[in-house]
Amino acid sequence: MSVKEPCAKGTLVKGVVAEVKARLESGDLSHADLDRLLKPEDRELLTQDVLISNWYPIECYARLCECLVVGSRLGRREALLEAGRRSAQRVVAMGLYSQVDSRTEGRWEDRVGRVLVSLYPVMFNFSKWEWQAGKGPDLTSFAIVVKEAGPMPETVRLRTQGFVEYLTARAAGRSVTVTFEEPDRDTLVFRGVLSR
């Protein structure tokens, strides 16, 4: 695999592989599901050690993520959003991004904006992220503009949307609704609106 192709970092892939294995072991996912959703090279990842420092094809990562919504009562879209929220919860629980805690001093939008625009470029070998905070003393909206995002599969975009929603809500100390726009085929925009 060439690292010039769109890839996800092994850190992301390793977590999803562990979840797929756990669902397979619990019976929530069957080998027939894997045969239907995965390619042979994806299945190989379930039998080897995924290295967190390596790059893995983004399409492979997306197919593995699809395995996690099989049988969900939430429906595919909401299940993928929820998977992104859970992923953000795990990151926060590990204490890696304490600056997103609403009790941390400083403007929440500065804290979470720095985290998000620095986190994703090391998780994907494509795309450029820009945080755009709203204006005024009572910030109630924001946007994250992702350029060169054409290779991002919908599955990954939905997980990212859930991840952004959870982290911004945690940092702001209020609920947040995040929506998605695609102004052109190479640009994604995540827009967030905070509850008042």
C-alpha cells in the first residue's frame, strides 16, 4: 500500500478492529456479515496486529466501520453518529484531551478548535481542517471546514460528525447539534449550533 492513497492512521483502525472482533465474539456480528461487508484484505486485518503508527486505506477503515452498525436498532446513520460520539467519549476518558472539559479555563471554542484541527490531520493522510468560531460574546455556532476531503467515505464522515458533536458539547458544557454540508465535491463543512 502506498501512503499516497487516502489512508487512516492505525490508531483509528486498531480501535475499530477490536470492536469488530468483540462483536463477532459476542455473536452480534456473523461471519456472513463479514463476507458481505468486507474485502479479503479487510478480513486480513482481523487476524494480524494492527500497528498504530501505520497507514491503512480509508476505504478499508470505512468498511470495518460499517460492520459496527450491523443489527443496530438506531438505523445506519444514527448508529454511525453514535459510534463517533462513543469514540470521543473514550478519548476523553483516557485523559488525552483534558482541554475539552467545560471546567477548563479559557474560551471553549479556542480549546476544542485547536484539538480538532490538530487531531484529524494526524489521523488521515489527506484533508486540511480549519476551525471557524462564531462571533460575539455569546458564541452559539461554529464551523469546521475540511478541504481536500473528496476521499472521505460517508461512513467516516458520519463518525466524524458524532465525534465533533460530543467534543464540542463537552467543551461548551451545553448540547450541540452538528450538521453537514458539501459545498463542492472536495469540501466538507461541519456546522455546529449550541443550545441556549
